[in-house]
Amino acid sequence: MAAFFRWLLRIASGLVILTVLGVMLIYFLASRSLPDYDKTFAAAGVSAPLEIVRNNANVPHIFGETDEDVFFGLGYAHAQDRLWQMLTMRRTAQGRLSEVFGTRTLEIDKLMRRLDIAGAAQQSVSAQDLEVLAALQAYARGVNARIDEVNRSALGRGAPELFLFKQAFSPWQPADTIALQKLMALQLTGQMQSEVLRARTSLAINDINRLADILPDAPGTGVAALPEYASLVPGTPRYAASKPLPAHPLSPFKIPALSGASNAWAAAPTRSASGGTLLANDPHLGLTAPSIWYLARLELQSGGVIGATIPGIPVVLSGRSEALGWGITAAYVDDQDLYIEELDPSDPERYRTPDGFKTFETRKSIITIKDHSPVTLTLRWTENGPVLPGTDFNLAAITPPGHVAALRWTALSPKDRSTTALLDLMYADSVERAIEVTKQHVAPGLTLTLADKDNIGMALIGAVPRRDSAHQSRGRLPSLGALAENRWQGVFDAANNPSFVEPVGGIVGNTNNKFIDRPFPQHISYIWGDSQRIQRWQRLMQGRRVHTRDSFIEAQLDTVSFSARSILPLIGAELWFTGEAAPEGSRERQRQRALTLLSEWNGEMNEHLPEPLIYAAWVRALQERLIRDDLGPLADEYTHVEPLFIERVFRNIDGAAAWCDVRQSVPQETCADMAKLALDDALITIEERYGPQLESLRWGDVHQATHDHQALGEVPILRFFVNIRQSTSGGDNTLQRGKTSGIGENPYHNVHAAGYRGVYDFADPDSSVFVISTGQSGHFLSRFYDDMAQLWRRGEYIPMSLDEELARAAAVGVTRIEPMAQ
């Protein structure tokens, strides 16, 4: 027996030693790719020595003799910190993820090949100005210099992920940058999916008048009634099964509720306590680790520019120079239309046009799949755009037999000058000049908020489709592509885009809200991203005669829900302080306890409070009860609560209270009945998941920010090293927006938020501040992988200074790149 235990001890010791050695080997290999920020080396492609000075937060300050050299430096810095992220985004845009990830990403690749944004990007290269093309080429040389350095010096393939997902990759090219901008446009638009959902809902409900309840228009002038979708496209099936979008974390296809969102506002000197202009911006995108955003300072010939970039794109998308600050929000331009194309019954390779049947434009495309045989796609285009199969976006549910769906989208323009527009923006020195140079921007549609030293302004930038005034659905529903009146007539001249300069009130802002009311076809959009945050923003802005940098920060971090304050009095009107005394442990007692907590709550979605969870669960259960019997399985598509819908129902606007009656039941249910039943549903769910003690609940425990690694975030053990999870305040409709997932085991996870926050003060520009949600590095072993995450969670910032001495004083490293000897 003693011998047995000795051998057992030896085996266990050996396993421990092997495990330790394995961990050490993995660490050694992974750490080889940790960047060295303090070095000097020579590289081809620079005209003179340049320096990349990384301050104490690892923000690169790039100094070069020419602008091209500075862009080279930015390309090098991006690749040094985020090479894996850049390569993966490029693969996404090209539809080549399956070469690395296998069949899991095949559906994503198929859809991206059909959209062919990479092809449109390649065509758009020649549309850029020569100076811009030179900047893109210099940036690409910088990226490739880092790749060459990694290969030459055996620096761990440049990123630890590249050990696990081995791949060959081509050099970076200007077209890759334009493709990433188009990928950003894809992530910021949800117009096509909204058309499909509106069409499916129109087919599912019995009373077409109820469509305005569940899919309400933003408050403002009413829209003329639309026809039923079935009358526009005869033969469409009334009901069809849903197919979810590709669920892989790398998928750029998100539900409309998770498309782009942002906040931006500016104050003129007359509304600033310091007498200088102020600007705040926090663009919202899906949370990831690392963040999509990367902070950088570029010392151009026109002066310093500092702010937020996206790796792969050499543009400060939100930031400032000494003279000008700018911020971006998603404008929700109606930039997509779906067309139902009729096939020729005698030849399915032809489709009907206003001039008769025409042959599809076709091309073969081969998708290489890791560990599987390649798949060959036949890509088809009509005059309106690429043909999408019925398996994508639930198009089969709205496409009658003998038809296919095609997409028209501004971002597919082969002459897209958006890159030129955004690069030129960095050189602008006034509000007026910034508006002028961005008139060439195409996609995504953005609201640009601006502040120079004396003035503020806001402008819509991006191409707005010109539709015929006789368009059958006004672009709100898919329409027949064979009818000339449904087709686009080009795009409006950029001068037609709304802009606001020198506002009388001294403040401009946008929370993705409806900011202009024009009749069709100059309407910009019928679908806007916000009707709630704007209410709170207006109150905060008008609550002070003058503002400061700190008051702008306070507004940016505000967590009071206007939705909660407006909805709770409606749904609880007949429940507050009613009912008889109930024994401890009874359902009635638990309901009374929840109502008491909510009655004393001010609507603040604070992570430490229980009320936000009770409120969120209640309204979620309430919407489910209101729509399930009318929509059936289609109710699953309504993943997030629409406050305007709840308000219409409980105010009985245009008969909307009809939603409260369960059509399949004999009794006539009232809205008070539905509210009470929904509260019980919510409390049961809370008790089953989080326990019965309501007072001990914490919103932050369920509203965790999920900064997950898109490739390794689901890998056992590794996920604990690469994912960043944080308790957070805010909610779907607060200025400090933390959009919930709406699906899965925890529908309250914070998955979509402000990955970048910046506040710029032109009374003292170097007192400006900014922060991102994770850290600058994409390497999970780096101390800069998550060093800003806690600052971000606590609502703190780092200095946003153009002071070179300050950057050098606490630099974590200085990289000097010299021209390679000929």
C-alpha cells in the first residue's frame, strides 16, 4: 500500500510539474507578442525619423516630419496594440471568417459575400482625393511594417490569438480601411430589418390600426396611414417561422434595438461659465474586449488632433484639435430599402423591371472553410442591388412564391468618398468648414456635433435617398421593385441635409432623437433611435443658465430614467396603496412590498438599488402579456420594451387599450388587470433567479457590462482572462445608456453602451478629458488591456491634452522609427 501511495504521489507531482511547465510555456509564447514601446528601429516607408510617445495611459502621441509619416506611425501603433482585432474585422468585411473559425461563421460569410462591401470598398479607392489616398497608403505601410517586424523578430505572431487561430494574412491595403468604414455603416443601420419586422407584424395582426401602437412613430407630426403589406405584395404568407440572425459574437448583424446609438451636445460661449465652447460625445456600440475604440494623438502639419479612432481606420472620429471639436451620433437616415423582385415564370434567371424582364447580374464566389470542403455561392444582383436569400433576415416570411428580395443601400456605392470627408474633417478649423468638407460623406449617416472656439453647430452628414413622392410604402415596407415609382431617383444633394449653426438658445444636441420634421420624401427617416433620453437631456440642459465641463460630465453620466418616471404612474395607477393587509410570504404581500419600493423611487437606474430590476422586470413582463396573444411567435422579435407603446396602451391613444384584452379568453381584461398580472410574473421571475428578498436586490448584479472577447470569450478557463465583467448603472433609456441584451438567461446584461466618452472644453482645451471602456492594448497579458475599465465604470476620465511635454513626462515608452537605409 505504501508503494502505491508513493507512485500516486509521484504521478500527481509529475502532473503538477507538467501543468506548471505547460502554463509557463503558454505564457512565454503569449508574452512574446507583448509590444515593446521603448525602442528604435528602421523601417521602409517613412521619409524622416518619427516618434510614438506613449503617455502613462498608453495613448500614443505621434510626431513626424510629414503627415504621411504621422499616418504611418498611427498604422504601426494600431497594429502593435490591436492587430488581431484589425485582421478579424477585415475578415468580417471580406466574408472570410470561416477560413479561421470553420462552419460556425459560414452564415456570416455568405451574407457578407452577397452584400460585397469589400468589393464596393475596392471600387471606392479611386474616388478618394490624392492626398487622402497618400494618407491611406502611408497608414497601410505602417501596419505592414509592424507585421514585417513581427515575422522578422519572431514576436509571437503579433497577438496571442494568432497562436490559437493560425492564419495567413495579406498586407494591409487602402481598400481595407474603406471596407471597415462600410462595416461600421452596417452596424449602425437597422432600416432593412425594421422594414421586415413592420411587414411581418402587418401580416400577423388582425387590426392594421394597431400597427401604430406596437411600432410607434417618434412624437411629432403624424404620418399618413400606410396600406397593409399584403396589399402591396400579394401572395405573401400570413405567418412564417422566424430564423434568428447569425449568433456568433463576430457577427456584424444585430437586431435593430442594438444598432447604433450615441449622445452628443455642445454649448456656445453664452451658455458656458468659462466663456468658451463645450462639447460632449459618447458614441454607443456593442461592448467588446478590447473596445472598438482606440485613443490617439496625431501631430499633423495643421496642428495636433486627439481623440477616438477605430483600429484599421486612420481617422479621429470623435475628438478635437486646438481649433475645433467634433462628435458623432447615428442619424438613423432611412438609407436602406428592400425590393421584392418578380421572377420570370419561364426563366428564373430573369426578373421584372419597369422596362420588362432583365437577366440577373451574377458571379461565383468560393468560401474556404477550415476543416471542411469549400462552398460555392452564386451571387446575384438586380438594378436595385444584391439579392438576399429568404433564409436571411426572415425574408422568406415576407416574400411570395416566384419572387426574391434585393437590397438598395447607400453604403454599397462604388464611389464612396466618406474616407476623404472624415480625413478632411481633421484639418477643418471652424464649424462652417467642417460642415462643408463633410458634405461628401456617404455612409453611415451621422449627426455631426461641432464646436470651435467661438461657435457651435450640428449637421446631418451622409447620403439621403431621393424617393418618388408616389412611392407605395414611402420606404417603410418592402415594395415591388418592378414599379418605377418605388425605385430611388438617386440621392439628395448634400446641401439639402439639415444643419444648425449658431442656435439662438446656445445649445445643440442629439441623442438619436427625431431632430427634423419634413414631409415625405424629404423626411430623412421615420425610425429614430430615441424618444426618451432626449427628454432627460432637455431638462438637464435647460436646468442651468450656464454649463461647465463638469456639468457636461454629469449629464453624460446621468442614470435617471425618464421612461420609468413616465410609465410607472400609468401602469401602477390602480395598484398603488390598494388591497387589504396580506400575510408575510403571500403573493399579495410581495406585490405590496414591490409597489412600496417603486412608489418611493426617483427613477434612478443606480447599480446599488433594487428598484431598477423590479421596474425592468415589470415592464418587460407587461409588454409580453400585451402582445403575445396578438402576435404569437412573432412576439419573440420584440426583445426590448417600447415605452411609447406602453404609454399609448395605458392612455388609450386611438383605442390602443385594445391590447389589454386577451382575445382568446372570454373575460374582458382591463389594463389594470394586465399590469397586476405582469407584476406578479416579474416577481416570480425575480424570486426564481435572484431570491425573494426584494430589498437586497442589486441592479448592477444583473446589469453587468459584458466586455467579452469576440473569439475567446466562450472558451473555458481562457474566458476568465479575456472577458471583463462589471456592475454598471444606467439602462435602455438613460443618458448613461447601458442597453440590455433583451434575450438569453439574463436579458438585463449591459451589451451596448458608450465605449468612448469625451468632453472638450475650449476655454482651456488641455483640460478636456476622455476615456474608453477597456484599455488601449488588445493583449490580455498587458497591463493596458483593462486599465481604463474601472475608470469607465466609475465615470472617471483621463486628460485629453495636446501638451507634448506632459505626454513625455510620464511616458511608458518612446518608439523611434527611422528611414531604412537604401
